[in-house]
Amino acid sequence: MPPIRHTDNPIIKPSDVVPSRSDFEVVCVFNAGVARLGEEVILLLRVAERPRGSRADRHDAPIYNPQTGEVEVKSFHASMPGCDFSDSRFFRTPEGTYLTSLSHFRVARSRDGIRFDIPEQPSLFPANEYEEFGIEDPRVTKIGDTFYIVYAAVSRMGITGYMASTKDFVAFERHGVIFHPTNKDIAIFPEKINGKYYALHRPSPVFLGKKDIWLAESPDLHAWGNHRHLIGRAVDGWDSGHVGGSAVPFRTEQGWLEIYHGVDSNQEYSLGALLLDLEEPWRVLARSKNPIMKPEASYEKEGFFGNVVFTCGVLVEDGVVKLYYGASDTYIAYAELSLDEILESLV
């Protein structure tokens, strides 16, 4: 059975989010971390903002200045030599690469999992030198009574894996960089396995190697080592371009199930599943030959960066995988999938 998309999709749009300042506009709200807190569904939204008044002859980069604690805007004329402005997400200049928007997180709360209350101000905002280009794509793992949030902290030094924590999604504590650059798609398993914590991560080699999924272990959630290669891209098909972890892995009777993303040769982002051994999570038991979800709806195919379905978290309740996902890097959408059917589809 294909994914059942909600009839109100997308459930959160940029127009639903108030900009954090009057001279900025929200261009994207997507790739949310997901958790349940009591009777509430929590979405830790990634909100991307940029300066208002974009012009064809100018490209702006909002940057957090850790010395002043303020966001500054750096502008480049479209005719500036040696620049590449072809990508909507970033541009390259002789000075370096800059992002076209600055992302922060907001805690959205819902009783029914569909209609969310969204605060008018950020819940987590860039706050240090590792976050000057923004904070992105949070994954939320609950261990005991604490929610651990691992996200991509972006700066001119690269993309690091940064960790914060909360017990109530009101007060947050930052714990610093736990994976060095360049690394993304970090998701911590929700329990210890034989006395150790485990996490998926995705290094991005510059010279040799591919964008593959790796596994790391830790005694304390802070120091990570014994890195092992988990899976690489397929020879052809939906995940032949590159792969990366998406949702936080969750336990099933057959093994740890990970919803991951794959990219094909046409830069289409789809979702698949990966089954890992419960006691030895570096052992891959099965994998999606075909995607469990691919861009099909108009809001998934057209947007800030089209042909994308991408998730940072799911809820698994009563045999249903409740998928909150980013659509075309623009919206939050919701779909439901059968857990049994996902498991049966793996090879």
C-alpha cells in the first residue's frame, strides 16, 4: 500500500510562520525533528529566513555574528566575477560559499498531530561560531526523561554535528560539537545496545570516498568512535546518487528500522528503509530495493528545491509509521505508512 498523504497537506507552510524580524521573510519551513511529550506531538521546525526585498541584480547572505550576537547581511552583485548563483540554496564567490537563508528552530505543538501552534519567535537560534550560517535538520532522540537534539551547525568552518538537550522543549542546554566537519544526518539510537550508545552519521568526503551512512558508538553521548561503514549508494536506481540517515532508528521485533533518504542521478530525493540487527547494529539485515516514498504530489515536486521528500523523524504507534517530512525543501507534510508493509518490502 502506498503512503497515505494527509488531505490537508502541506500541513505547515511558510505563510503559517511569522518572521523573527520585520525585515526578514520566511521562505521555508521543513525537515522537523519529531517527538511526543505527554499528549502533545512536538515538531522542532527548521525555519529558513532571508532578508526581504530580493532583487535580480543582488544576492544576499544572512550571517550570525557571534561577536555581536546580531544577524548581518552580506550582499554580492549579480555581475561580480567568479561567482556561481545558480543554486537557490547557496552561492559561491571568490571569498567563499554563502547560504541564501539562515535557519533556526521553533517548537510547534499539537494535540491531534496535524494542527500545530507555532510560536512567533525562535526556540533555538544560532548562538556561536559553529552556527554562523544557521542550524539545520534536527533529529530528536528520547533517552530516559531527556530529549537529545542533534543538528547540523553550519559555518565557514564546515558543517558539524552539534548536540543540545531538553526535558520540556522550553529550556534547552547546548553540549557542543560531537561530530567534526563535514558531517550530517546524525541520529542517535533511543537506547543503549550492550552498554553503548550508537549513532548514524554521514561524512561528506571532499577528495576520496562517497556520501555513505556510517555507524559510531559512544560511552556517554559526547565522545564518539569505532566508526564503521554501514551502507553506500546502490549501483543504480532511486538511491544511486548518495544516501544518508533520516529518521531516528526505532526498535521492531525484526531489528532496528531506519528510514533513510536516497538521491538518484536526477537529484530526486526519496525515502527507503534499512533493517539493522538488534544486538549488532552494524549488521545490515535488509534494505529497500525500491523507495517507500518518492516525490509525487505537486508540493513535493515544486518548491524552493523541488523533487524532494525528506524526513528527520517519525512516530510509530499501533503499527503505523507517522511520517512528518519536508516537501520540496519548502513545506511540512504528513503521511502514514504500514510498519508491516515496510518490513515486508525489504530484501
